[in-house]
Amino acid sequence: MRAGHRVLVEKGAGALAAYPDAQYEAAGAEIVSGIDLASIDILAHVTPLPAAAIARMRRGAVTIGLAGPYDDERVAALAAAGVTAMSFEKLPRTSRAQSMDVLSSQALAAGYRCVLEAAIRLPRFFPLAMTAAGTVPPAKVVVLGIGVAGLQAIATAKRLGATVAANDIRPDSAEEAHSVGATFIEVGLDAAEGTGSGGYAKSLGDDAAARQKAALAPHIAQADILITTASIPGRAAPRLVTHEMVAAMRPGSVAVDLAAPSGGNVEGSVPGKDVQIASAQGDGVVTIVGLASAASDLPTDASRLFAKNVENVLKLIVADGALNVDFADDIVEGMTITHDGVNRLVGPTAPPADAPAPASDEGKDA
Ligand code: NAI
């Protein structure tokens, strides 16, 4: 608005995140029902756009959000619509891009949330308590995957007073775990076995994955809480923990799987559900908590951070009140997955600009 633009907000868009329409209006935005997508120059969104919405966009319009770049059909639809789609999933992980990094801001919320989910279900204290009625030992937490969410999970568990051990397959991860107060579980991998491109991990081979499981099993069996956050961009989550490994935990233990929506790090996890399995250590159960959308369970702050990320992308592409999508900028170049009818992920051989849009799937994941 400071650059002279009209800003439309879908009626009720912020209601479940505790941002009432009146606050947007007080800030100068217009509240509308059923936005006419064909009239919009820049659309900020959260989850990937349904095909029917994409088909209604104006050619040359810009979209900014989690665009779903690993879904070929959706990217083809964005290209066919002539939309300039900027995808947060493809944001370069550079220092300059940090203020636009939705994956980080949402992983921060998710990593914090998953510890609270565990703490509330655990029939024990987190911190050491030395009282006249006896001593309560601190809870033992194991965190697998030490990216943004894992680091936040470690920091949160430490703040609550637990002892934390962690593992990841990226070579830098041991130092990162130590920096937030966790011990690192060595599983004896060569650096090349876990290092992919762009600072991300890659899928482990069968032999390395088996060695990792064997090394992790005794640590998991002794833990009160297991938190798993491992993922590989664009692929199913790596299966790090088998049924036997999680069943080996004590009765009352809790395993929280942040990766449940993308296939699950823990065998048997179901997104949005608690699943109880018999503990092999005696009468009682281990609870496997499959989180469905952990950041969305903290919508007020997750939205605040997401909005700031979007604002910082807008500042890149709007100059003097006019749209200026400049591919000389490495962030714009990295994020833009379709432009002018071209699927930039596969190059100019992508579907032609006049290709028909795929059948409607509106509402599928809105
Ligand atoms: P992510 O969400 O893609 O994955 C989470 C973690 O799972 C990663 O640390 C990954 O190494 C780990 N993982 C994957 N397969 C595994 C396996 N088989 N066993 C154990 N762990 C496994 O990661 P996220 O949080 O997006 O971070 C990815 C990288 O980007 C990290 O190196 C992080 O430090 C870096 N980063 C850089 C930023 C910047 O410089 N602007 C901002 C945020 C992250």
C-alpha cells in the first residue's frame, strides 16, 4: 500500500489465525468475498493453488507462495496460464534470502510445536526436579533431523529441562546440534553418503540407512521422547525408525513425527492422529503422534512470519510502484518456476503457453 497499490484480502482469511477482518481494514486493505482472480496482478498465497484457480489468473500475473514445484502437473498448469509463479520451495538458502525464507519460518514454528505436543502427552516431567519427595530425573529426548525444525525442537526441549541427543546425516549437523546443547549420535557415515546439493541431505543408500538404524536403535530404546523432522526436498520422507525400534521404547514414551504428511520418518505414523502400539519393554503403550501441519497449529505467529517473508519478496519485485521481475537477481531467478508460458524447471521445452489447463481440482488442497 505504501507503494500505491490496492490490497485485497479475502473475507475471513485471517480469522482462524486470530487476525479479524477489521484489522486489515484498519490498516487500509479492502475485504472482499470471492476475489476475481483475473483482476489481480500479484497474488500471495500459502499452500499450492488449485488448478481451477490457476486457470482463472490473468496472463502475466505474479503468484508468491508455496507453489508446489515438485508436482509436474501443477507447474505445467502455472506455465500454461502464463503466470509468473514464485515458489518459496525454490528460494536459494543464502544469507540474503533468509528474510524471505518461508521454509525456515514455518519450520521454526513446527519444531517448537512438536516438543509441546510430546510434553503434553508424556506422563513424566521434562526437567530434573530435586524435592523433599524425591528426585525426578530429566526426560531423555532424541531428535532425528537437525535442520531448522530439529534445531528448534532441541532448543525447546533443552529449555524445558530435558537432556537431548540428536542425529542428522549432513556433516555440519554435529556442530549445529552441539551449538544448541544436544549431544550428537554418531552413526559412522562418510560425509559423501549424506550430502546432496544446495546444503540439503540426499537419500541414503540401503547399506548406510541400515547402519544408521542399527546405531540409532539403542538411543531410541532409552528415550522418553523421539522427535523426527528428517526430510529431503521433493521426495518422500526417509523412513528412519521401524515399528520394532519405536516399540522398543518404554511404556508411556512418545514419538512425534513431523514428517508424517510426507510419508513419515516413523513406521506407523498417521498425519493428524495418535497411534498407540504395545511397548516391548512391558505392559503399556508407546504413542506415535503424526503431526499434520504443525506450523498451522500456531497460526498467529506462523502467519506473522509468513507475511513478512512475502513482504520481503514483494520488495524485490516491485520498484517505484511498478512490477519488475528481474532474473539478474539470484533470488528472483531461483524462485521463479514459470514465466511467460515457460516451465523454467525444465526449460523452454515446457508445455506451450496455449496448452489447455488441466481439469478442475479446486479445493483439493486449498
Ligand atoms: P529439511 O527440512 O529439508 O530437512 C530436515 C533435516 O533432515 C535436514 O537437516 C536433513 O539433513 C535431515 N535429513 C534428511 N535425511 C535424513 C536422514 N536419512 N537421517 C537423518 N537426517 C536426515 O532441512 P531444512 O531445515 O530446510 O535445512 C536444510 C539445510 O539448509 C540445512 O543445511 C540448513 O542449515 C540450511 N539452511 C540454510 C539457510 C540459509 O543459509 N539461509 C536457512 C535455512 C536452512
